[in-house]
Amino acid sequence: MGDVIKLQYKIIFIDILILLALMLISFFVIDEPMPWIKGYVFGGLIGVLNFILLGNTIYKASMMNPARARIYAGAHYYIRLLITAIVIIIALKADYLNTISVLIGLLLIKQIIFFSQLYESKTFFKNIIKRKEDK
């Protein structure tokens, strides 16, 4: 479990760094930066919360028997889905939040995981470089 928690903290740290960079960029580029900054913070916090909840759900479900784990994981999936839906509804209704920045904050963890796995896979790049005849 220690390696999993280290990886989780690493992903959250990268997420926070990217969000801080986006906030800094929006501060200098956009005329009204505060709705964007608040959106990044709000979406980023909920994205991190969902990521931590997913990790806890997977860990606890792995300790259960399959039938109970399926129900547990399914229930927690719908809880995370409900949290995400509420956040999107709030982002659409609230004037003080920018919806695009909230969505970026929500989806940033998924992109970090995708690109970290993409760039760590050496066979992926070898397969891109190979010619069709060599395969």
C-alpha cells in the first residue's frame, strides 16, 4: 500500500503544480481572472477528492469477497458520479466560477495519469517508430 500512496501523492502534487501554473497564466492573460482561478481551485479540489475516494474504494473493495466488492464499488461509483454532477451544476449556475476552468480542474488528474503512463511506456514509442515491415 505504501507504493500506491506514494504514487497517489505524486499524481496529486503534479496536479497542484499544473493548476498553479494555469492560475498564474490566467492571472496575466485574462481580463477577469478571478472566476477562472476560483474554477481551477474548485474543480481541482473536487478532482483530487474523487481521485482519493477512488483509491480508497479500490483498496477496500480488494479486501472483500467478489459479490460484496461489486456492490460496494458500484455504490461508490455512483457517489463519485453524483459529486461530479453536483459540481458541474454549480459551475453552470454560479457567476463567480468559470465552467471551463472547473471542467479542466475536474479532468486534469485523468490527463496526468494518461500521459504519465503514455510516456513511461517505452514499447509504445518503439512501436511508433518501427516500420510496418518490421512488425
